[in-house]
Amino acid sequence: MRRLISLLLLLIVALGIFLCFSGASFGAEGASRAGKLTEDKVNFGRRYASRGLEENKAGNIVASVVVNYRGFDTLGEVTVLFIAAVGLAAILHARREEATPSKAEPASLIVFTGCRFLFPLILLLGAYIFIHGHLTPGGGFQGGAVVASGFLLIYLGCRGRGLRSAGVAVAESLSGLAFLAVALVGLAVGGSFLLNFLPKGSAFALFSGGVIPLIYVAIGFKVGSELGGIIDNLSGEAR
Amino acid sequence: MVSPILLIAVPLGLAFAIPVLGLASKRVPRYVPVIAMLFNLVVSVSLLPHALKAPIVVRTAGWAPPYSIHLVAGPLGVLLSSLIALIGLLVAVYGIDYIREGAKVKYQILYILMLVGATGVVLTGDIFNLFVFFEVLCISSYALVAYRGDSTGVEAGAKYLIQGAIGSGLVLIGIGLVYGTFGTLTMADIAANVSSVGSFRLFVSLAFLITGFGVEAAIFPLNGWLPDAHSSAPSSISAILSGIAIKAGLYAIARVVYTVYGASSILPFLAVLGIVTLLIGEMCAFGQEDIKRLLAFSSIGQMGLILFALALASATGISGAVFLIVSHGLAKALLFLASGYMIYRTGSRDISSLNGIGKRMPIMSLCFTVGAFSLIGLPPFVGFASKFTIVRAVLGTGSTFFITLLAIGLIGTVIEGAYFLRIVQGFYFKPAPEDSPEQTEGKVPFSALVPVGLLAVLILTIGLFPGIVGRVLGPAADDLLDRTAYVQHVMGD
Amino acid sequence: MIVFQTFLVLVMIVAALAAARFGDLLDAVIACALVSLMASIIFYFLQAPDVAMAEASIGAGLTTAIFIFAINRSIRYEENEKTD
Amino acid sequence: MSPQAILITAFAGAGLVFLAGKVHSHLRDFLAVLSSLALVGLIAWSHGQYGPDNEIVYVPDFLGMELALRLNPLAWFFAIYIAIINAASVVFSLSYMKGKEKLGFYYSMMLLVNAGMLGIVLSGDFLSFYIFWEIMSWSTYLLISYRRGPALHAGMKYIIMSLVGSCAMLVGILSLYAQFGTLQIAELGEAIAGSSSGYVLFILMAMGIAFGVKFAILPLHTWMPDAHSEAVSPFSAVLSGVLVRMGMYGFLLVMYSIVGLKTILNLGAGFFNFHYILSWLGAITIVIPTFIALLQNDAKKLLAWHGIGQGGYMILGMAFGTSLGVAGGIFHTINHGSYIALLFLVVGAVEYRTGGVRDLNRLGGLIQRMPVAFFGCLVGIMGLIGMPLTNGFVSKWFIYKTLITEGHPFLAFMAFVGTWGTILSVYKLLHNMFLGQLPEKYKEVRKAPISMQIPILFFCFVIFLFGVLPGIPLRAIQGIQDTMGFAPLQLTMWGLASGAGALNMLNICFAIVIAFAVVLLLMRLGAKPRRVPQEDSYAAGSSVPAGKYHHSVEFYNPLYQMISPYLKDRVDQFYYWAADKAQGVFELTRRIYTGYAGTYVLYIISFLALLIFLQLAWEIW
């Protein structure tokens, strides 16, 4: 019975969304506005695509959207991730005393060595991704995630080795502060938070895009340390 | 003039810095929230006169509004951010000694971030940014509810998380629909282009947004998480959740309905919903034996009244709603804070175990009484002034529909009076239970007495001189109602 | 192309339903990972390589690992809830 | 003296007494008495200082409204009446409350209630009226609860009914504001003149509920017997003597100061005329409670039911809207205040000396032990019955005369019936406390302390003073009536000068003195009485063990059996039934919150689906 009702309700909602997407214009506003959605002035997504490159000189338009045009959102998203990591740690903190530490069975030598071999390479890849965030697809979030997966590998393959939580905390803090500092310098220099105040260089060069690479590096560190911290906490071996 | 963006950036920076500070000293982190909120309070209040003149529009990254995120610090936003900072400050002071167990440093981080989220919600002018700060607020509150790690807390946190996540998902879908229709996320830009909600497509997006924000705002069928979450959280967090977090949800609804959509046709529905929420909240609160659960249900009731007042669509109605947001924030924070130490003292959340506590904790009980009286709406406390404004607004509309709803809603007030006054009687006139253990850890430290006392004084002072807040209410209501002015301020020319 | 994308979407839906139905949480997590993976591919085809990368690394990779850690700390099988 | 000074004194007194209680108990008692007496002085001094000089705006901007105070004859009259009864109660409390706990709280609440009531009568606009009304309500609630035990229940009952009333009043007041844009009482009178009778009726109903709850008009009376009997006796005196009569003040203010005499009399047609219905309510309020009082064995409950019953006379007089009737109603209000306060104080004194006994079946024969209390009781019940020479006689005379001249024999009959019931029941009060045989255990009972005797004797004096010289208060009442547009009465110091049923208390006084002298003479001439000890238990030739025999137990048994089936408080039962059912509904409502996250998610989805469905199906928005 309950299942049937739920299904019915979901069907209604789905119908609503479907009618929305089916393009049938139910009102007067749709026609006039929808026709212009391709114009720069109306649809700012279009505007970013057409003018982003000259405004920020970042080869990857997505980077200039994420870090510059909508950088404030990115700050918020980084914060959300930070909260998730801190919150998880806070909840697990109370439980830690009760939980019996699981016995660490050492992995086989092949796995152990393989992990140790791969780890720096993964870190390198991650660093590459976030350093080149303004040039190629990817950026702070993706790079950070890759870095974190390197730590994951260490936990899986090399039991007993891992991050120091103090180090994680420092990395988290400093990278977050760096992000904010860059943003606030923009406020101090040009009167606008997150302003791209550095010389922008020429597009597609490594040193281009003004503050974008700086912020992306900060984000990369922050995401990497936060996700690493989450893994660290969950694996139950944090010190 | 200080840039309003510092209201978000500075506390955020302090929160980011806490882990490092925590390594340096164990005692420093607990004072950081106090500093952050003190900063916010000073800045918000100093911004108030500017905001009253004209809303302050803050660009980020140097681009004009439709192309980038911006903050709009209008009278309503700055008033609410002052309220957030004020309650946040007092609760932060309370938290210095109240938080005794668990990861204390992490508590302080989450605490600041929750308030940053709330401040962001009330200040932002971009609908996706609204969502982001909403998430900051919600996720930190999920974590804080479960923060102690005990099973009830974790269970409540998980329930809250599930429902909150669904709510956020709905909001996200709604925002997606809006963006698909208009190609813009700036609220003013959308407002300038919405002609009517009559269009089905627009309506669906509005429905998603209302439902999604409604989960956090604790509107009736969407508020299942609230009683558990508010009662299981540490009292300082309950105070923030009840005093601020749910108001942020309601603010988001109001902003979306009034400013973005101008959806006046949906207002009667919201009014009915408000009254239903009010009645159900009060009815459920009546029989509660757990004091924090009772307070949580009472919050539901008050939210219903605020929603009802918001739905009046008149300047007095909205100023009444904003006033009630302020007065309920103060009173409910006070009640939760006071009950926090009472629970420490008696070791139980049962109302009957609090009997006779008036003798053992005279100041806390007195302040609790002040808060309870204010919530019921007895003069000369601030709750009266706000309820009075609402009733005046309803009668000012002269519409039979609203007056009938009001008459039903007043029953809620009577029920509220019945259960709060029962508690007050218990405090002072019922004998203490014989087997009540005298727990020495319940000794109230100075850091708890100051905020509780200050809240009581504020409740009385604003109640006697409502003009203190009253001057801001009118502009705040206009901020919400006057769409064309809003669009003009944000978009320029 | 559209056929392929439709196929991916269908796989996503089936995987999502499966994730909800599986009693073994480990299976459910794998199904979730599948959803993310498919989403990632679709993002790639929609010319959003950034999002595709994020979805692949976080959605399909790290989240799955975190889920498995979490299951490791609690129970693996969902208890049969009452049907009403 | 400006009204502001009076209110500041009143509120500051309440606060200071509370603080003084933390310092020293003597300081507290001294301050309490001082401030309550100072208030009497201040108000007495401000007599006659009416007019614009004493209209003060004390909060210029309370959310866009002005809060004002003013002093006019009506306000002054009620203010002095409040202050005197409160001062007497505070003095009485000195010994009655000695040694009880939380005295700082008690005294400051007494003064706060007093301040609230003074605020009500002095307020010049309805918003301040409402604010002070509520302050009075919640402080009363705290004071009723003070005695603990069953008092808690009584307090809850009181505050819930009071809250219902307040809500109604708030709606009424703000509807006035919405209609006329002002709440100044002076301006409202002119503004309301042109409005439709339906609207006026709505206002009267809304306000009437609040006043009716306080005034305990049937069927809104049920809080009163509990609250009066459970409160401490000095506060019962205030409660029954003045607090309840704030309802009267409210009725007078709304009906005659604002709505106006003409409109009131023409509200509705024939039998459904507003003031006619109100007077019927008054008549019912006389009869039923008075006979319920007869059934009571608790002295304070008995008085409480009389308090309700006597209220009926005031309503009856006031509702008629004639000069004589309204004068009678107002006069009866203060008269009733004086003797009901006196009786509560007497019961309090007895209670104090006998160790808290209020059960009439367990008292008796205290006449020689507590002569002053006996005298007070005698005078009090004389007033309550309305015997000549007491003030109750004069006001009841006014009311009867109004009923008769206005041609309402039925109502007059009911008023008479009420008086019979009163006589029967107060005799029981007097007899069972003071007359008859003295139970052994009360042999050692001592006289009431001096601080109790003073207020008792003071009230006796007032009762006789106003009984013999009714012109003193009636002058003041005349002043009130002038402001309301009533035709002036022809007053003398001794009573009414002219017209049918002129009243001259001087003549009556002479007649009574002569009659008294005759009786005294006859008694002197007759056989000498033989004195026996009060504890002598001798009945029809056989001696009864001391303490076993009390001939007033179940005194009116045959009568009880006759009337009791008709006198169940069905209204009260109905309220309890409703409350019970409501709680059942509340319990059911709580089941909405199952605590199971799946259900809650279902709620969320169904809410969304409902919104979409409504739009899909009917395009509501």
C-alpha cells in the first residue's frame, strides 16, 4: 500500500518535471525569453563562453567560471567539504574510545611495494591536474580528489602508514586561508572580493589567468587534505 | 563603510584558522567564535544605517551583478545578520564552558561555519549562492546535532541528514529549472523577467524551491526531522537551530516567493499552511514530557505563525513576521540555553524532574520564565509586541479569510500558554522530586549566566521599547515586498 | 550517439533501482558507483570534461571507498524491514 | 499628582519590595505597607485633578501608536477603590503571611497586581489598557499558584480562561485600530459613533468575552470558585474585591464611555436587545451561583460563589443604562468590594488562628474567642445581604428600583430570589464559624492580631459610613455619570432626594435606632438569661461527649436534597469534557511524528506532489 502511494506520488512529480522539460511552453513568458537564451546578455553562460577567455586569459573557461565569475560559490563548496570532514571527525571522535582498533594484517609484499611505487605518481598526477587547472580540464577539486585517492591507496596497501592528523589540519587551514587571503587582497586592492588583480599574461601559457592558478592550487591542497582526512578518520587508524 | 562581504569572509577565515590555532593551544579555539561573532555584530550594526538608506550591493570578482555573484545587504538582510551575530555571540559565550565533551575544537569550527551559512543565506543575491550557503548551514547543523556521538544524537542527525538532503536535492532541481528557463541565477534578473507564475514550468520550479526550503523552514508536513534534531542536539546548538537556522529557511522561502517570483497567488495557500503548522506544533508540544522536545515543537508552532504573517503580503504583516523572527529567536535561544544547564543539574530532560528548580537555580528559572512569557505573548515582553503587530496586520487586511485563520491561530496561543505556564508553575510551585541527585557539575558558570541574563534583559527592553527594532521593520518589509526597487538597486539603471 | 546515451541513462536508472533494492550494502555501493560512472561518461559526451573528471574521481572512486569504509565499521546486510 | 507618578510608584514599589526581601524581612514588610499606603495617599491627593493636564503620553511610539495615561472621574474612582482594598490586604498579610516562604515574591506580586490594575484604570488608550490587563492577568496567575497543591490546578484554569479572554480582547482592540486608526479612548468615542450596529456588537462581544471571564459572568465563571478558595486569604480579598471588578470597569468603559448610551440602548430589537440580554445574563449569574454557594462547606468557596452571584447585581444594574441603574451598579461594585474583602479577611483570620481550617463543619463557637472577627463577619454578611444601615442596602435599593421602574418584574424576582439564597447561605457562614458550641480543640484560640483587626475594622467602618452617608461615594459616581452623558440624579448626603422611591438613610437610621432601643428595653425588662459555658454539651436532657455535637452540620440537608440536582456546575463539566477531548486530539496529532525517517520522506514527497497535482489538475495558481 505504502509502496503504491509512494510510486503514485513520484509519478506525479515525474510528470511535472517531464512537462517542464518537454518544452511545451505553458505561459507567455517562455516564448520571448526562450528565443533569446542564446544571446550573451540574457544567458550569462553564453557570455562566459564568448568573453571569458579575453577577460581572464584562462585557457579553460570552466576554471575562470569556477574560480573567478562564481568563485564565491566555490569558496562555499570548499567550506561544505571542510564541514563534512570536520563533522565526520567530530562524530567519530566520541566513538573512537569505544571502538576496538582492528588488527592490521600486513598486505603482501607485492601490493605493498606496488602501492609505495604508485603513490608518488598519483600525487604527481593530482598536482598536475590542479596546477594546470586553468589550462586543461580538471582543477582543484579533481586534482584534490586524485591526491586523496593516493592516500586511499596507501591505506589499502600499506597498513599502518598514513597522514598525520596535525599535518592534515595545517594543510587544511593554510590552504583555506590562502584562498581567502587571495580573495581579500582583491578586496583591498581593487575593492572587490575575489578580484583577479594579478597580471593575466597571455592565454594558454602556464603563468596566465592571474589569481586563478593560485586559488586552484589552494583548492587542490584543501580538497586533497580534506578528503584525505575523511579517509584517515574512517579507516579508524588516525592518530 | 565596511564591505558586507567581510561578514562572511572574516568568520570563515577564523574557522579555517582554528585547526592551526588548536595545535598551538588547547584553550584558544573556544574563544574564536566569540571573536568572530563580535566582529559580525559590530559590522552588521554599523552597516544598518547605510542599508536603511539603500541596499548595499557587493560585487565579487569585479563583475556587475548578472554576470557574477553578488551580495545584497538590504535592511532585511542586515537586520537578520545582526540578529544572527547577536544570538551567535551570546550562544558562543555560553558554549565556552558548556561544551565539555567530544571534539571541542571541531565543535567551535562547525559552530562558526553554521552561522556563516546563515549569514550568507540572508545576504546573498544569487539563487545558487543561496543554495550553497544553505548547504553550509544545513550540513554543519547535521554534524552538530550528531556531534556528541551518542546514539540518540546520531540517529537524530541521520534523520535530519536524510530529510535535509532530500530538501536540498529538490532545491537544486528547482534552481536547475529556473536556470534552464532564464539563463541566469541572479535573483533580481529573474525577478525582472518573471511575468507570472501561471506558467506551469515556473510553477514547478517554485514548488520544488518551496518544498526544498520548506524542509529547513519546518513547515508542517516537511518538519519531521525537527523534534528529534532540536531535542538531541546540545542545548547551545538547539538554541541556534531554533533561533536562527529555521528562520534562514523561512527567509529563503520569503525571498523566493516575494522577490524572485512575485507569486502573490500562492500566498493564501501559505497562510493556511502556516496556521496548520502552528496548530500542529502547539498541539504536539502540549503533551510533551521532554523539555527540549517541547521547546522544539513550540518552535514549529512559532514558525507557522511567522509563515502566516509573511503570507499576509502587507507591509505590516511582513514587519510583524520579521519582528516575530527577532523575538522568537531571542526567546527560544534563551529557553534552550537556560534549559541546558537545568538538564545538567538534574541529569534528566523530564519536565517533572525540573520541578522546584526555581529554588536551586533562581536566575536561570527567572530567565526561563521571562522567555516563556515572551513566547506566549504576554506584555511587557517582546513576544507581545511582535504578536500584536501580526494581529494588527491581519485585522488591517480586513479580509474574512485571514481573520478566520487568525481566530483559529489564536487557539494555538492559548495552548502554548497552557503548556508553558504549566512548566513555570512546576519550577516555582511544585516540590522537587525527592530522588533528584544534586549534581555539582550543574553549577552554572559565569559564562552561561551572562548570555542568558542578557537575553532576558533584551527581551524585556525591546518589549518595553519596541521602537528599537521597530524602525528597521518597515524598510525590511519593503525590502521584501518592493520588487521593482530591488531589481533596480541590483541591476542598476 | 543518442542511442548510446539513452542506453547509458537506462543503465543508470537500473543501477539506481538496484542500489535501492539490494539487501547487501556492498552490492548497493557498487551499484551506486555504477551510476556515477555512467553519469561521468554522459558528462563527457555532453562536452563537460571537467565535471566528468570530478564525477569519476569523486563519485565513482572516493565515495565508493568511503562507503566501503563505513560499511566496514557497521553491518553489511540490511535487516529485513517490516512491509506494510 | 500625575497618573504617571502613581504608576511609577506602584511598579517601583513592586520591584523594590522584591529586592528588599533579599536584604531583610522587616525592610520588605515596611516597604510593602509603605508603598501601598503611599499609593492610597497619592491617588487621594490627585482627586479632582482631571482634564488635559493629566493626559500624558508616556511612550510616544509603540510600533506607531501612542501610549497614554489619563485621569478622569471614572479612573480616579476605581483607582482609589483598588488602592484602598489592596492596602488593607497588604496590612492584613503582615501577620497572616508571617513565616511563610517566598514572601518577597508574595509581596511584590501583590503590589504588581495592584500596579497592573491601576494601570488599567489610568490608561488613556486601549493598547496600554491591554498591556496592563495582561500584566495583571499573569501576576494574578502567579499569586494564585503561590499556595501550591490544588492551587496549581486553579491557577492553570484561571490563566487559560484568561488567555482566551485576552485573545478575544486583542482582536477587538486591534479591529478598532484597523477601523479607526486610533486607540485613544477619547478619540474612539467620536469615531465609533457612525459605525454600523453589527460592528459595535462585534466589538462588544470580543471585549465582553475578556471582561466576562474576569468578571465571572455565567458561563465564563468556572475559574473563580477554585481560584478564590485556593489563593491565600488576603489575596482572595483583592481577587474578589477588586480584581474581578476590572471586568466591570471594562464594561463601563466600552459600553458608556466609548460606544455611548444611545447606541447601546438601540443595539438589537425587542428581546434581542443587547442590554436586555446582558441583564438576563446578570440575573442568571445572580441566582445559580448564590444557590450553589448554599451547598458549599468550604468557607472561602462559599464566599467565592457569592462573589460571582453579587457580580450579577452589578451587571443587572449596569446593563440597564438608566442613571439610577448604572449608579447602583457602580456603587454596588465598591460596596461589594468592601464587604467581600472584609469577609475574606475574617475567614483568613479564623484560618490563621485555627491552623488553616476552612471547613465550616469543623468550626463553631468562636464568638468569644475572636470577637473582632465575629463583628467583622456580622457586618460583612449584613452588607452582603443588603440590610439597612449598610452600604449594600443602598446599592441594592437602586438596582431593585431600576428593575421595578423599568418594568421587569421577572428580573426583579430573580434578584429577590438571589437575596434569599444569600441570606440562607451567609447565615450558615456566620453561624458555623462563630456561633453554636465551641469545639474543644479551639479552646485556646486567641484573638486575631492587631494588624488583622485594623483592616477588618476599617472595612466595617466603610460599610456603615457608606450605608448611612451614601452621598459621599454617590457624588463621585455622579461625576462619572456626567462624563458619560447620563441624566443627573438628585442626590443628598443621605440618599436620593426626589422621585418615586426617594431614599433618606437618616430616617431609616432613626427608625432602626428606635427599634433597637425598643428591643433592648424589652430584653432588659424580660427574665434574666442564664449563662452556660460555651463547651457545655447538653441536648434534650442528655449530655453529649464534648466535641461530638455540632448542630449546624448538614444544617440545610432537606433543602440540599431539593435543589442540588439542579445546581451541578454543568458549564464546568462541559469545559472539562472539552479539555479532555482536546487532549485526545493532541495525542492523535502527535502520532504524525512517527520518528521513522521513511514516513517523513513520504511526507516531503507528498507535499511536492500535492503542489504539482493541484496545479496540473485545476491550475489553481
